[in-house]
Amino acid sequence: MPETRSPHSEMRFTEFVALVAALMATNAMGVDTMLPALQQISTTLGVTSGNTAQRIIVIYMIGFGAAQIIYGPLIDRFGRKPVLLAGMAGYVLCSLAVACAGSFEIVLLARGLQGVAAAVSRVVAVAIVRDRYAGRLMARVISLSFMVFLSVPVLAPSIGQAILLAGLSWRWIFVGLAGFGLLVLLWVALRLPETLHLEDRRPISVGNIARSYGRIFTCRLWLGYTLATGGIFGGLLGFIVSSQQVFLDVFKAPRLFPIVFAGVAASIAIASLVNARLVERIGMRLLSHAALLGFIASACIHALVAYTGHETIWCFAILQSCMMFCFGLMMGNFNAIAMEPVGHLAGSAAAAAGCITTVAGAVIGALIGQNFDGTVIPLTEGFAYTGIGTLAVILVTERGRLFHRPTTSTIIAN
């Protein structure tokens, strides 16, 4: 399918991919930059339990996920750009509110609202890609965007660590997030054209919203791959919320946290690059289904190593990187497969998908994180369970078939 472009657009392919990556990175920056500061935040605000401090991440992700379903109808009615600008302005203000907060409760409130504001970046990023591309080319754009934005988890913890090592307070991390949000806001205001045509805008009404979501939720491919994405994302969030504790309490190596975290995140970026190069030739299902099986195998091996007491920091890094490489091959393709049959409802579909995957992921990740017991066993078990559960969902969605190439009529029917 040829690219659909606004007649006044001057944004080239490379800049478009970079902007989509920056929008996606807004959320990653909001989580990963502050990970090294969790202990300092806890000390400053009088939080004595590491598992309690995980709420700073979980509440953000719940706000980020839940708000997306609200943004869908808004961007389908008013267009992508004005809603995005309002959301990014809210992200800047909420980041500054966290920086100025004087209690743990205020931090949680501001973080929840920061997640609500950041949610618009995810919804609009997926919607504008679907506005302009379809099929395997859409998967390639998403993979390239993932590759760029995944440099954020590689660098973000190091940025947060550098701020702390410079003797600055953790509050400066959130001032930096406000600055990043402001830069993205200006980029959108100056360069992004509106990608939703006037004739495609949908009025906001209970009946219209109900009909739109009714069509989306009865689409087997969309629902199945959205649930699968949420399951596998839950495993990733389980790692994120407990990663600082793993390096501090298990391996006694907090200074290595940014380095190992960067290596693990780099494996996702490499996978996204590999996917972008191969997906148009091989297909989304072959790559993502094979990656899912590889993810399960790596997770089970990791759990076995943890159970037998042979876990070391470097063994952890290698096996975690293997799983994250498989994760990188799955996420872009799962999202593209889910969005393929609902392109006429891209905004609402992206919003509902983001809501389900993020909230489900946050709940699963919180459950994994809250089971942290001073070992990596709960984490490795969580990865294995989420991988097996995701495989079950895919098998039901695909009616027991893996790796097949569906026809256009099959996609439309689903």
C-alpha cells in the first residue's frame, strides 16, 4: 500500500521515523532515567521498603495505560496534533511537579498524572504510523522507530546515574524529563503535519464510541495479539520494577546497573534492526512466532540456572539479553498484526491496545516485582510463565497455527 501523506507534509521518511521514536521514548525516559535514583528517592521521602518504592514505576504505568483509551476518541475527533500538543504540555508540568514534591504521596500522584499525560505520545505514535503506512511496511517503520527509541533504555539509566554521581539531587532527573518533553513538544508543533484527514474524523458520542470499540474488540486478530503483547510486556516490566533491587541486593553491584541494563536494552535495539531488515521478506508471523519460542526457551533455562544456584551477574546479563532480543522481534510485529485489520479505526484501536497492553503489563509486572525475595528466582519464573501464557493466547488466536502467511481476505475477515 503506498504511503498516505498530507498534501502539505514536508516531513521525510527519516525524520518521521525519528519523531515517532521520540514520541515512544517519552514513556521510556519517564521510567528508565529514574531507576538508579529509586533508593535515593526512598531515603529522601522516608520509604523503607524497596518493594514499596516500586509503586513509583507501577503507578506511572497504570496512568499511562488507562488514559490511552480516552485519547483514542479524542484524536479521532480533533486530529492527532492538537491532542498531542496538549498531552506533551501536561507531561512537562507533571515532571516539574514530581521534581518539587515533598512527600511520597505527592510523588505518586504526580507520577500517575505524568503517566496519563505521556499516554498521548504512545497513542498518537501508533496512529500516525497507521495513517501513513500499512502491512509489512508499517511493521518496518515501527521496528525502525523501536530501534531508535530503544537507545533510550541504553542511555537513560546512565544519564540518571551521572546526575547522581555529579552530586545533584534525584529531583534534577525530573527537571531533565521536563526539558525532554518540551523539546518533543516544540518538534511536533513546528514539524508534524496533521495526518488525519477531515473526512475521516469521527464525532464524539456514546453510540459512536461504543460502535467503534465494539468493532475493535470483536476482531479476533486485534484482541488476541493485543493480549499477547500485554502478557509479554508484563515480563519486561517485572524486570524493570525489580532491576534496581536485583543489582543492589542480589549481586551487590549497583554501579554496574547502568552498564548491564544498557547491554540488555541494546539487545532489543539490535533485534528491532534485524526485524526491520527481514520482516518484508520473511513476514511478521514467522519472525514473531519463532522469537516467542526462543523467549520461552531462554526463560526456562534462566529459571533453571537460578534454581540450581549458579546465577552470576554475567550469566544474568547474557540470558536476559537473549530474552530481550526475542522480545524485540515480537513487539513491533505483534503490534502491526493487531493493527492490520483495524486501519479504519486506527486511533481508537491504538488507544485500546495501548490501554490493555500497558495496564495488563503493569499488573503482571507488579505481581512479579512484589514477589522479589532477594533472589532472581521470582523474576525468571515470571518470564517463563508470561512466555507460556502468551504462546497459549497466540495459538487460540491463530486457531492452532504458527508461522502461516494469511491472505488479504483472511485479514479482513478477522
